[in-house]
Amino acid sequence: CQSSLSTPNLNMNLYATKKTVAEGMLDIALFLANITHMKTVIEQGAGYRYYAAVLTLISFSLALQIVAGVLIIIIARRDLNEEANQKRLDSLNNKATLAIFLIFITNIFISVLGMERTGLFARMHF
């Protein structure tokens, strides 16, 4: 006898799709922020101390974001409830997670190298 108060079964496919869409939106926001940062660095010109390093890191981050975005789209289009898809989706999810982690680490370096001539650090003399 099943109670009417029991929780319905969790639709893993719907859950995974919502999670993937949320990751995709965050990826788009970071992509746009990196494009803006790249524009700022280019406007500052080659005289900027870390010009080449920051442009290289931003380019690497943007490339990784495109890879992660493609993986996220592929994951979102597959049905997790089909047992035949589960192993491949798990592998793709791990690859997307690794790409996102590398994006995170790359953007830490971008932020550290990009602080020299902006905001609070521009007014401080070390």
C-alpha cells in the first residue's frame, strides 16, 4: 500500500537537464566576462606588463569554455534514463567537469595578472 504523501520518483533525466542548463548559463556569463576582459587588455596595449600572458590565458579559457559548452549541449540532448547512454554520459560529464575546473584555475591566473592596472590595485603602490 503506497501512501499519497510519499515522494514521487525523481526523474533523473529532468534533474540532469536542469543542472546542465544552469551550467551552460554560467559558462555563457563567464565567456562574456572573458571577452570583455580581453577587450580591456587589448585596449591597454602591448605596453601592459602581462599583455601576452593574459591574452594567452584568456584565449585558452575561451577555448576551454567552447569545449565545455559543446560537451554540455551533447549531455543535455541525451536521455540519462536509457541505460545504454549512462556510461557515455558519465564520461562526458567527467570531461565537462574537468574542463570547467581548468577554466576556473585559468581564470584565477587571469584575475591575478589582470589586477595590476585596474581598481584598487591601481591606486596602491607596493
